[in-house]
Amino acid sequence: MGNNPVLHSAQIDKKEQIPDTLTAKLKEVREGFLARLYATQKMHREKISDILRTIDERKIKDLKEKLKNM
């Protein structure tokens, strides 16, 4: 069954007969997915940057307080 040339050629023909509308729809879905993925990644990077900036600001404030108290 795995080496049957007739079945193998039929499978190749099916793959080649994918309608253009389906190909276009798959491309559209893929592009939409990637757009959402990139937007989510950007949002997470921004959140991480905000967290790190807040940590840095707190450290600076604490250091200023320590210097004042010296």
C-alpha cells in the first residue's frame, strides 16, 4: 500500500488541485495569525520594559534616600 505508484500519483494530484480560493484563505489566516502574534509579542515587550523601568526608578529612589541618610 505504501509503495503503490497509482495511489501515490493520486495523492500528488490531490495536492496539486488545491483551489486558489483555499490557498488565498490559508494565506489570509496565516497573515492574521502572525499579525496577532507580533502584536502580542510587542505588548509583552512593552510590559516587561515598564516593569524594568519601575524597578530601576525604585532602586534610584532607594539609593537617593540612603545617600540622604548618610
